[in-house]
Amino acid sequence: MGILEVKNVGKRFGGLQALSDVNLSVAENTVHAIIGPNGAGKSTLLNCLVGKLIPDSGSVMFDGQSVLGRAPYEINQMGISRVFQTPEIFGDLTVLENMMIPCFAKRDGAFELNALPAVSQQKDVVDQAMHMLEEMRMADKRHMHAAAMSRGDKRRLEIGMCLSQEPRLLLLDEPTAGMARADTNNTIDLLKQIKQERDITIAIIEHDMHVVFSLAERITVLAQGTPLVEDTPENIKGHPKVREAYLGESA
Amino acid sequence: MLGLDKKDTSLLIIVAILTLLAPFILNPFPAGSAMAQFNAGYPDLMQRFVIFGIFAIGFNILFGLTGYLSFGHAAFLGVGSYSAVWMFKLLSYNVIPAIALSVVVAALFALLIGYVSLRRSGIYFSILTLAFAQMSFALAYSVLSNPKFNLTNGETGLQVYADDPQIFHRDSLPDMPHLFGLSMRSTYKLDIGAWSFDFNVGYYLCAVIMMVMFYLAIRIFRSPFGMMLRAVKSNQQRMNYTGLNPRPYTLAAFVISGMYAGLAGGLMAAMDPLAGAERMQWTASGEVVLMTILGGAGTLIGPVLGAGFIKYFENIFSKINDTILHQWFSFLPDGIEDFMVFIVHPFIGKGWHLTLGILFMLVVIFLPGGLVEGGQRLGNWLRNRGKRSGEAKTKHEPAE
Amino acid sequence: MDAIILQILNGLDKGSAYALIALGLTLIFGTLGVVNFAHGALFMIGAFCAVTVQRLLNLSFQTVDETQKDFLGNPLKVDTPYVEAWFGPEIGAAIIDWSVPLALVFAIPIMLAVGYAMERGLIKHFYKRPHADQILVTFGLAIVLQEIIKYFFGANPIQTPEPSALKGSLDIGLMLGFDPNAIIYPIWRLVYFTFSVVIIGGVFAFLQFTTFGMVVRAGMADRETVGLLGINIDKRFTIMFGIAAGVAGLAGVMYGPLNPPNYHMGMDFLVLSFVVVVVGGMGSLPGAVAAGFLLGVLESFASTTWATTTIPGINQIIIYLVAIIILLTRPRGLMGRKGVMED
């Protein structure tokens, strides 16, 4: 029984069957990649996992509990954090404040009217956030406006924000899209390090095969809204069906 | 001090000094002189300064922090005034229960309107609040003013009549709003040489309350709650995916700012026991928006500056007339003098709103941070000029 | 039955004004993505075009008529409008009498120019700024425009009567086979309704059947893609803004006889028109028009003595009530599309 169990999920947009009969099981403490050509339904699937979309049919269970019908913030509080394709951070806030917000969310839950004490007096949260910034090697940038950082830094900040919630499942949506090779490799190293240092399950949607084969332990190939194969990276590499799906020709 | 850091403490102290010494500061001209008409240190105007200051501080907690632009805040102000006058009618002229009720009723009202309006964001939210405010205005103006059920007294406005119960009223108490017997209208006149200064009880009550409310606003700005509100403005998507529910945060901000507005309305009634529907009209909501933006939305001191600025110049500009203009330009040759008066004429007196509208547009276009940003830019410019060399890099400090 | 028809007819004139303003607002929303709080001011400027034309036509010179004496026995001074001198008394008087419809001709270039100036001079710079800034700057502009009008025309409403041939009422009940005097309806209201239907039809036809309209519709659906196709969409949007301004202005010109224009009429209509747009569904042109007429008619039903005695003042709040209920049950409005102004 995996930590994330997707059963018979279907989703239709008007005339387009975006997902049909998707089954997926992500085992705890693994890195699981979901790949597929454009329009395969990867993003739709991801949105069904985090509460942005509600599937028409099927079930999505996280750690034995259904996530369907819950708001994104509730699903996050269950232990699923999401990293977006373009980094979603609080651009108007400083880097340190960015890091403190998930720490507050972890400590106080979805809403807490903590309106009188100063932020600086919340030592536990400040320390926790500083600690994570050091781990992400950006403690020196803590007073910068987050929007002013480079794209690579924004990505690291976002991953750090997700990690400071100590999620059990980290979802990454094409985390290296539009990145230069060097930044891509840095991100791969960062993710490897994260995986080594803590018990965390990572599900990653990715286009870049270099990233996928550097990280993944299991790979699911999605094509036309339905899973084609699921196997280890070694087996996927030579799989005829995968090549067919990607290259549009029979091998 | 008081749980604030050094910078905020000095800001609070400056505001406290300015408000407490306002009767001196606003009356710089000797009483009999030609310039005396530009004195602003009379009780009625000073009260308006601080009451609108409170209103704008509260509005800024919502708009400045969360970015939700409400076009209906005057409704809370009006509700506050009506509640206060009802307290005067039923209990007594003591301002404490009146102010307390105005805050409570405004909070409930804001909870209701906020709960509905905050189901939508952006422009929809602005229009919903606008619709609610206009509805409240219509309710106050006509619907809730009929012989069967007269809550607002319609066009005439709600006021205290001799046959009202006023169950706690005693003959020894003043027949106007008072604080345990101390009338809001009692004023001590201090004459020093040619100068004359007014120290009014009502003003000082409002001023003290404004300082407390300003202090609370600083605490809110610096708190985790304040940070969450800024997060709402910055990126709601990220907030949702960080396990935080933006809606109760925004609703809390909405209710708090509604309470500030209610308090301002209650104080207005406490200074002058009358409540009219026009206080709720959407142009009145627009006024507090103007104050906040003009001063600097999202900054602590901005709304207070904006409120003071608008109320001061409203007063001054409305007083200038052509005769005064002719005096000002009398050093010019006749033809040019007349021409200058002709040019300036549309902007003064009744033309104050034209000036205000133009000023407001200029601020939104060129100075989105309002007067506070203007001050900072000016400060930077002066500093750079002082250094005279290009070595200094202008550092962008986050607006306070 | 006749009472119902009467109320529907009564609602049509206000409904027409709502629909015309809301149509322009929606065009601007949809094409430019801008929330224009100054749109009511355009309506008001249109109405004052009629006032101006009326005043121009009434410009007179004085002559002393020796044949007539005033009560002191002095020769009477007579004002003769220039138009009467130029075209002869009869044609001149007719021109003056028809000043409101004539103002349409005068208003079209003025409104297009005002719209063009507004878009190029101000709105253009706000496409990339937050909606709150757009609201604020157009709100400021609305104040400025209305104060300028107030400066030149004063604060009091100014009568702009309809041509005398179109004064009076029709007994519509009689035409429809009801009893005489059951449905009496002022002619000018009928004219206004017909006029707005023509304008609305014209705008829709223009968008539907011209290449220009096609591009604009495509731009409303997906601005970026159309931009990528190499079509100069900005220029077309500028023209669209001019058209929206024109529609609002013409609505204002013709509205004068129904309700004498004053400087704050724009603001009064603006708030309601926004409500109309939201009810109709932001970004939906048919929605705006339908909601405009619907709310106008609803308001008229709520103004009947029956309604106002049951719930006093219901006519004042009905539109807001309906808007709130609709927004809570159908957040996108009656015909709203997904994703419009929802970021």
C-alpha cells in the first residue's frame, strides 16, 4: 500500500477526456516520476491530487484518507506540499518572511488570529526559518525582497518553504522547466540531498529525461490521459511503448 | 517600549506629540491677522482630522495589507453613527456606551457584508462592497424610515429629541454628549499675546482614541497576522498551497477595519449628536480611499497624513476666493493678475473637488506610494545631492 | 395583464440606459481588461453635449422691436436666435425644437475624441497595473470630469426637452386591444427604447459581421494569441474604447428629456451599471444587455404601489438585492465566462 493511491481517476473537460482510468501508487520514501508527452494529462493529474480540480470519477487516497473534495490548504495540512512550474512565492515579502509563513502554518494551522505580538518575538518560528534558509544556503539574502531574486534562487526558496512544513509527500511540477543546465544540475543535487537527509516521498512531473533518470526510482509513463507503463528507470529506457508514445512511431 | 521596536516607538511618539500639540501647531497665525483664516486649530476641524485619521487607519488595515479595495466602508461609518445616536436617545448623552455600541454594531455589520463580499476577490469584491454600501444608504435614507418602523429618520437624520427616554439622564449632566459629565463641547481658550488657542474636550478624547488605535495598528502590522495579510496580497495561490486559508484572514481584516470605521462614526456622533444617511454614500467611501492612497497605502503613517492633508486643504481651499487671489497676485501687472486669477479660480472655493481629483490622479499615476513615498524620494534626492558624488548607490528601502 | 405590460414598458427606458452603459463597460473589460470607473462620466458628458447643442442653437442677438412696447411703454427688446435669422423663423424654430436628436450628430465625433484621448492619454498606461490602480485612476478621472462639467454648467439639472412632435403619450393599451387609458406611455420613452435597441443591434452586428469585429472578439477570448498573430490589436482596442465611449455618450444625449441632466448623473448610473455588468456576467456582452433590461424592468415592478406598500422602499434596494443573490448563487453572473477578471 503506497502513501498515495490513485484509483480509476477520470476527468473530462467538455469534449476532451483529459484523464481516463488512471491508477497510480506511490510507495513511501521513494522518488516517483510521472512523465509523458505534452497533453498527456500530467498537470491535470497533479491538480487532482492537490485539490485544484476534482476528478469526475475514481478516488485519491493519501495515507489512507481521501483527499477528494478538500480545499488545497486542507490537503496541504494533511502533508502534501507542492512546488510549481514557475516558482510561486510571496514576491512582496522578504526571503525570511517567505520562509516564516510555512513555519507559522505548520505551528498554528490554517488560521490563527495572532494579531498583537510582533513577528520578531516568535523566536521558535524565526529560528526554524533561519535554519531552513541556512540549509538552502540563502541566509545572507534573508532581507531581500523575494521577487528580486534570480529564478534559481526563487526555486530553491520555494522548495525550502515546502520542506519547512515537513511534508510527507512533495509534489514537483516540472521543477527545472526553463532553467539553464547549471541551474538544472543544482536543482537535481538539491533534491538528491533532500532525499538523503530525510524521510520524504517525492513525486515529480518532468519533461527533462536527464532530471528524471537522475532522480527517479519508479517512473510512470502517461499518454493520452492514461498510464502506459510503470517500471524502474532502467526498464523504461528501452521500453517500446514509451518510445512509441514519445516519438509517435512504432519502434 | 510597549512591545514596539525603536523605529515604531519613535513614530508613535511623533504622532502623539503632533496630535497633543495640534491646537498650537494648527494655529500659527495671530487671531486678528489676515492670515488667521488659514488657521485650522478650531475644535470642529481638529476633531475631523483625528476622526478621519481613525477611519483611514482602519481602511488601510484592509486595503494596505491585503490589497482588497473596498468601496463600501462608509456604510460602517454610518452604522456607527446611527448606533451612537440611538444610545444617546435611549440611555444618556454619555459617550462611552455610544462609542462601544457603534464599534460592536459595525463589527457585526462588517462580518455580514464581509462574509458575503469576500466570496469573490478583485474587482468583483470592490463592486460587491459598493453595492452593499449603496444598499445600506438606500435602506437608511428611505426604507428604514417609515412611520411603522423608524430606525434612521430618513432625510432629516437621526437626532435626540426632548421626549426620548434617555433613562440615565440627570438634570445635573450637560444636555449634549459628555464623558461622565465633562461636555464634549467645553473648550478652554488660551490667549498668548495676539495668538489664541483652543483646547477642546471632544478633540482630546478623539485624539487619545486615535493614538490608541494607531498603536494597535502598528501592533497588527508587525504581527504574524499582519504578515499573513501581506501574504494574501502577494500570492493567494501559494498561501493556499502552504496550508493557510486566506478567507478567514481577509474576513478578520475586513471586520477589524469595519470596527475602526464604526468607531470613527461613533466619535462623529459623539462630537455632534446627529447621524444622516449621506455619511454612507459611496462618495464618502471614495473619500477614505482617497485619503489612504494619497497618504500612502500600506504604510503606517500614510493614512493619517492623507486624512489630515485632505481635511486641511478642503478647509483652506474652500475658503480662498477671488478677492484673496487678487491680493496674492497684486504684485503682477493688472492684465496678468486678472489672468492668473482666472486660471486659478476653477480650483479654489467650490472647485476644491476638482483639485482633489487631479491631485489624486497624479498620485496614482506617478506616486503610487503616496505622500510617504514622495517624502522618501525627496529625502533620497536631498541626501544624494548632499553627497554630491555618484559613489552613493540609492538603496531602495521598503516603505514604512 | 395590462398592468404587467405597463410595468415592463416603464422599466424599459431605465433598462435601456443600463444596458447601453453596461455594454460599453463590458466592451472595455473584455477587450482592454480595464475596469473603467469613468464610464458613467462619459454618459454624463453625452447628456451635456445635448445641453451644449441646445445652448448653441439658442444663441441670440438682440433687436429692438418698435412695434411692441413693454409695460413701461419702452420699445421691447427681442432675442432672435441666429438660426432663426439664418434659416427663417419656421425652420429655425424647428431646428431648435429638435436640438436633442440633432445633438447626436454633434456628440458622435466629440465622444469618439474623448474616448480616444482617454485611452491614449491615460488608460493605455494602466494595462499592466493592478485592477485596483485602474479603478482608482478612473475614479479620479470621473471626479475631475464631473467637476469640470459642474464648473461650466452649474450644479442644477438642466432641462433638455424632447421635440414637441414627440411630446405626449401614446395609448398603447388601445393598440394591444386593452381598454383605453389602461397603458399610457410617453412617446419619448418609446423613442429611447427603440434607439437603444438600434445601437445595441448595431454594436452586435459590427462585432459579428466585420473583420474588425471578429478580431476584437478573438482578442476578448484570448488576447495574447491574437497579439502573436501579428495583428495590431492595441490599435483596434483603442477604437473599441472610442466606440464604447460613443455608445455611453449617445445614451446620455437621448436620456436628457427623460431626466434633466446634472453633473452627478454619471456616478448615479455608474454604480448601477456595474451591478448590471456583474449580474450579466463580466465579459459577456449579451449578458450585460439582458441584465440591463431585466434589472430595469425589475426596478419598475418594485416601484408599484403594491410592492412599496408591502415592503417599503423595495424599489430602492431591489437591484442590489438581486445582484447579491445572483453573485452568491452564480458567482460568474447570468452569462459569465470562466476566467474573466478572476485572477
